[in-house]
Amino acid sequence: MLSALVQTPLFGITLTLVVYEVASLIYRRWSLALLNPVILTAGFIIFLLKSLHIPYADYAAGGDMLLFLLGPAVVALGLPLYQRRAEIISRLFPTMCGVTVGALTSILSATAILMLFGSSKALILSMAPKSVTTPIAIGISAKIGGIVPLTAAIVVITGCFGGMVGPAFCRVLRIRDPFAVGLAMGTAAHGLGTGRMLEIDRFGGAMAGLAIGLNGVVTAAIMPFFVALLS
């Protein structure tokens, strides 16, 4: 009976929601970046599946339904953009410059390290869209010949890491302007970084949300040229 239950979509959905709620309570209690609910949830689910020898495919039957909601969640970030549209329009040029440089830096830095260590082309292409939000990164990876599940995992790790260390790193560099910090968080750490930025500053969160969309467009435009260089 338990085996039959695990194989239903209800298992993946219920497990994710329950674990995330518990992780959110922990985060609200201590408010530490290392206790980000997404990180805690992913880590516990991985531990649980491995410990109980539950195939990932069984969990994904329900988990993938939640993955579908990533698209609408990104669209919902348009609300703070609309609320601060006048300020955003007045800074459109530096925004485009910042996102373009950030997208190029993300692609080239990650892939250059892999090429230096002689990694395969498939691995390099899987890593290239790491700073783009998951739905876009998956689409790009599938089109350019990357390993889609690996790309999805790398994107999540990138977002978790950026959400944890991004604000502190900006403070170390004495970057405190919410516009600049939000732009960096959205470009480098996509949705998870944006969620973290919304906790810190509403305008910075709006800029991070804008950076997610622009970075997706810029990366998708750059990627064909990058693939051609690798051929």
C-alpha cells in the first residue's frame, strides 16, 4: 500500500509542501541565510528519498506539477515592477548594460573553468545557462544540446548560493544601492535571489525581478553565438 501511495502524484506534492512549510517556520524563527527554506527543503527531500530508496521518478510524478508553477511565479514578479515603473524606466540604460555584462560574465566564467579542466561539450552547454531562471534555462539547455536535468540542478544550486551570499558579498564590496544590489541578485541568482532581495528592499526586489526576465532574453540571444564558437 505504501509503495502504491509513493507512486502517486499526491506523494510528491504533499511531501514538498509539508517540508517547505516546516523549513519556512525554521527560517522565520532564526532568519539566517543558510536556513533558506528552499535549501532546507531540497536537502531534506534528497536525504529522505535516498534513505528510503524511493526512486526520483516516483517523487517527480507530483514534484513536476509544482515545477510547472515556476512560470506563473516568475510572471507574478511583474507586480513590483509595475508599482515602481517610473523609477525603472528612468534607469533603463544602466539596467540593460548591467544585465548584459552580467549575462556574459556568467556564461564565460563558468564555461571557461570547465574548458580549462577539459570537460565535455555536453557538460559545458549544461552549465552555460546557470544564472537564468529554471524554466528558461531548461528550454535553452534542451535546444543547445545540454543535459537538461543537470542544468536544472545547477540552476537551483546557483540560486541558493546567490541568495545566501549575494547581499553579504555586496556589502563587502560596499555596494548598498538597492538598484545595483537588486540588479546583481536577479541577474546572478534569478528567482531565489529575487525572493531574498524582496525581503531586504522592495525596490531592489523589483529590479531583481526585472533582471530575471532581461537576463533570460539576453542569454537566449547570446547562446547561439556561444554554441557556434564551441563547434
